[in-house]
Amino acid sequence: MQLHFTKMQGAGNDYIYLDCRQSGLPPHPGALAAQLSRRHVSVGADGLICILPPLLADADATMRMFNADGSEGAMCGNGARCVAEYLYAHGVRKDRIELDTLRAGRKTLYRTAPGRWRAGMGRFSTKAEDLPAVGLGPGPLLETPLTAAGRSWRVSCISLGNPHCVVLCQGAPPAGAQLARWGAALARHPAFPQGVNVEFVRRDAPQALTMTVWERGSGATLACGTGACAAVAALALQGACPRSQPVAASLPGGVLDVCVLPDDTVLLTGPAQTVFTGTVDLPEA
């Protein structure tokens, strides 16, 4: 059986996209994501995103995303922008796209330039019950002490439909083996029973930061849209970044602009590009 796919990326956060609006969700999408995401021996990606019919009549489509390990994620900011770009390029010629998700609600995306979209990411939360987190108190979970990987941390926990653990760094954010060790230890910490995405962040200026990310289902990625939103939200809550103004989050794969509004809602702006299209042979079920 041949499967047709589109490879897309937003700031280096790359996913395999399947247009399932007519065919429906493929069987065992988590296993398919794990199979296709393997780099060097398959298509290679941070995961799989399926574009499905809308849940509600006034939406344009529904997005479901599956991490490289096969687990289903609640939300992906870079993925949402790429879905909007895909829809725009395949007949939904609108500068405003309404996108449903199963667990993160409705996302509205605006086309700000060719290959560039602004996504309304909804309201963030620092409550333990919304991550979820256990043993850290009810929240707000800002600069909360935590021990992992043999050292003490102060973490800010932010939910944007999916959970994030933000760590402020004095020097350069960790990379390579250090990122893998620290990121994995925090991502699997018992305080986070469903796992957590981990962001290591250095504040360079009030409207500029540098960060690296360890995602709970994919490991180190070149960018994480919701992670950039969580990082700026954590800094805004501590008065280190302004609200209602764009903050440039520099990640290994590129720069994402994040704006935290006074009501704790977040806007995410960045690129969405098609890398290539192709087919892959799959064994018959």
C-alpha cells in the first residue's frame, strides 16, 4: 500500500502531514508515526500530523498530532501553522483558518505573509491541575524548587493545552548530551505523571530570548511553538518580558515571535513551509 504524504516544517520543527479529510484517520496512527518518524531509515520527522474533517461546522479542519514515539500530543504550535499553510495551498484560500483539536480547543490562524501565520494559542495556566503536576502545590507554579538529574532546579510550569517546564539559564542553554540528560530527567520526573516538555531559556533582552527544547515524545527538537509560548509566558509573569509586545524566541531551527496579552492569551507567529511531498510503501494490513 502506498501512502501519500507532505513533509512540512516550522522553524525546523518538522512533521509528516497526511490529508485525511476524505480517507479518515489511518489505522494505528501512533504506530505509523513511530515507523515513519525514524530518521535515516524512514521519512524522518518529529512526528505525524493528520488533517481531518472539522469537529464543528464552522471550522476548516481538525488537527491530530502524534509524536515520534507514537504518543498522541494535545497541541503543536508549529504544526498548527503548517496545517493552515497546507489548507491554504490546497483550496482553502482564506487568510483566516479555524482549526479544531481534540484536547486543546479551537485555534484561529491568520496569514500574515506568504508562508507565515499567526496562531491564537489560547490562555495559559500555571495551576498544577492543568498540567497535571503532583507534589508541587496547587500553583501558580513559578520558580518552584525541583530535584532531578542529581541537581536542584527552579522551574516554572505552564500549560497551553500541553504541559511545559521552563528553566531559566544564566549562560547558554544546554545542547547535545547535556540537553538529553537534563531534559529527559525533568520530562520524566514523578511530579509530572503524564510527562512534560522542557524548555531551557536564557533571557538576552526584554524582547529577546534564546532557548533549547526537550519534548516529552520526540526528544530534542529544533523548535517548539508551544514551548516558545510557555517560555515567554513564564518570563512575562515574572516581569522580565513585556506583555502586548512581540518577544523573539531564538531556537536552533529559527526564530518565533510570541506575544502574551494582558488576559494571559498568547499569539504565536512564525514560518510554515513545505519541504517535499512523496509516497512511502507500507505493508498491507
